[in-house]
Amino acid sequence: MIAERNVPLQPHNSFGIVARAQQLVRIRSEDDIAEVLAREDWRKMPKFVLGGGSNIVITGDVKPLVLKVEIPGRRVVEDTPRACIVEIGAGELWHDTVRWTLEQDCPGLENMAMIPGTVGGAPVQNIGAYGVELQDRFESLDGIDLETGRRFTLDAAQCAFGYRDSVFKHPPGSGPNDFGLAGRAVITRVRLRLPRPWKPELGYLDLARKAAESGIDEPTPMQVFDWVCAIRQAKLPDWRVLGNAGSFFKNPTVTPEQCADIIAREPRIVHYPMPDGTVKLAAGWLIDACGWKGKSVGNAGVYEKQALVLVNRGGNTHPATGGEVMTLAKAIQTSVYERFGIRLEPEPVVV
């Protein structure tokens, strides 16, 4: 276990916001968590679990004990004609893991290539892209309760996955069954079930266009991986060059009646019918329609190529503050609500 004091967090959040952790412990095994909980002073402290820092907005120095999860490891647990099950340490990078599964001839994650962050953060957010979500490939996860020190395993139902949501985003007592794990648990390992036989998921328009442009009717998993990487690189900024937290707002869902009302006023609105009968609206389109693309508040701005992404225009030398990012986000929320009557919900966790 490695413990540090007064640790700069700018390298550990993809927005590049300047802040410090009063105390930070690097978690590289389950035993490290046991050591933390064995110390009386740390056991009683509030705790903040940090993975890749790709889905957070830090608004000031972090006073809770920061647990920086760096647990390594990847292995194929089971490989049958029906599925390949892999187990991944929570500290492994997600994109590298997607590539690794392809190298093991265990495809199924390629639509989620280039999503930043670590594997441990993937279930928290129920990450997804281009028609595939983590819950579609999830088997189970292991974790440790930070209050009791007990180790646990959860399946998909127990994780209560929703759109960019899970039990790990809700505090205890906030759900219908009072089962929330935000701030209470550390995910240590994640197991994914990758179905066989593999078939490409090409339902999204961008991927369908790539297939048509290439003239390939039956792409390989690696070709889909390459297409997704190319699409994301064309649309989204590299956080290592231009700090950001990816898509900042969730795509809102409305009833068919609400959608019809909006279409009557805004015929060009981008929308997608959902299996449950609701309609998903493109948050980026709503933000762009309100004139925010390219605008800034201080050194926080709206990306010129994709209005759904907020960026740090100040780089590492004059970075945006968490306050500037949230001021910009709230102004966007107000504009969208005033014009469309829709409340946008941020995806990142605000610390």
C-alpha cells in the first residue's frame, strides 16, 4: 500500500482541473483496502474512490481520503461455444482491455472502444456507445464494503443498471430498497460475458455509413473496432490534448407525445425511438440549437465539433476551474429548459 499527502490531482482527472487530495492511497490489491480499514483514523474518514478520473468534475481540494484504484490483471475465465468470460482488474484501462479481448479472440466490446477511464468505473456509469452498453456484456463484479470490510459479488440485477446509472451512483437509503453503494464500496474486479457466435452491432448510423463506405458487408471485430476509433477521433477531442470528460450530459428521454410536440416546433430535432416506447433526444443537438457550440465561460468551453462535450481551453498552464465548468453547464441547462422544457442531467460526478 502506498499512501501520499497533498497530492496534485490535475494528472488524475481528464478535465485537467487543478486540485489536491489531502491524503491519497493507491489501491493495488484487496489487501490494500483491508489495510486502510484497519487504521482507525482512516476507517472513520469519508472516502472518495478514484479510477481514471474521466467522469468527474473537481470543484476544489478533496478532503475525503482518496482511494486511487490501480488493481491490475486480465484473464480468460471460461471459453465455450456460447460465450467467452473474462475477468479484469478494476485498475486496468478500459480501451486497452477492449483491444486485449480482441487479441484473445473474445470479441463483443469493440463498439465501446476508446471510452476513457478504467474497468472499475465502467459498471458505475454503465458505459455505452454505438448501440452497446456494459450491461449487455456484464457477468458479475467483486467489491469491498468500506463500512464493514466485507467482500461481495454482484450480478447485473443487483447492480441495478440504467441509462448511465447503477447502484454505485446512489447513496444508501436513496432507492426503493434502500440499497445504494455510492461512497460505500470499492469495485475490485469485473467479469464480462462476451457472447458467441459473434455478430457485429452496426445499428448506429455512423457505423452503417462506415460499412457502406468500405463496401464490407461482414466486417471482422477488429474492423468494427477500427471504425469506432476513427469515428470517435473525428468527433471527440483527445482529453490528453484538450481536457474534457466526454459527453457531459445524458441524452434525455421523453414520451412520444412530448416528442411530437417538440417536432411540431423543431422538425429537425434528432431523436431515436426506444424499445420501451419512449423517445431519446440528442442532447448535443438541443445544446447546439440553443447556440452554445464554441461558446465559453472563462476557460471552460463547448467543443466546436460536438456541443455535448465541454472542454478545458486553458490547457495545463491556465486550466479551467471546476467552478467555471459547472457555471457553463448550468447556463446550458437553463437555455435548453427555457427553449424546449427539457432538463438536461450531467453525466460526470461533481466532487
